[in-house]
Amino acid sequence: MTDNPTHPNRAARLNAAPRCGARTRVGGTCRAPAVKDKRRCRMHGGAAGSGAPRGERNGNFRTGRYTQETQAMLRAARLLMGGARRIVKTS
């Protein structure tokens, strides 16, 4: 019986595995074990292929407001504005 899920060694390994950590509706954290080399369990996005596809394949790609290019441009603009505020504040 090598695949017995109640075998003490397997149960000890599962108990020692890192936990998912996703927030539950109650406010606590998910207690399921995280997928190997991931931070989330299979139900919270740790499974292979989980998550939405990138770009137009996502289906909700109308305005371009949240594209990677737009977000990078907004980050650069915020950085420039922060520098300008510091210059104005010191003078």
C-alpha cells in the first residue's frame, strides 16, 4: 500500500507543507497546502494553466487602460510628478 493517503508519513508531509495563504470570505487564510513551487493552492490559482490569458485573448480588452504598456507609462509619469513635487517643495 504505497498510495495510502492515511499513511503516517504522507500525512506528516502534508501537514508540514506550506499553506496557501489566500484570504477567505471569513477573513482568515486558506489552510490548504500550496502547490509545489507556488504560493497558492490548486483552488486559488496554483494549478497549471490557471489565470486569465494575456492580451486580446482575455476577451475583456476594449479600452487598453490596463495594458502593461499603459501601466508602465503611468508609473513613469508618477515618478516624474513626484520628482517635480520635490523640486517645487524645496525651492
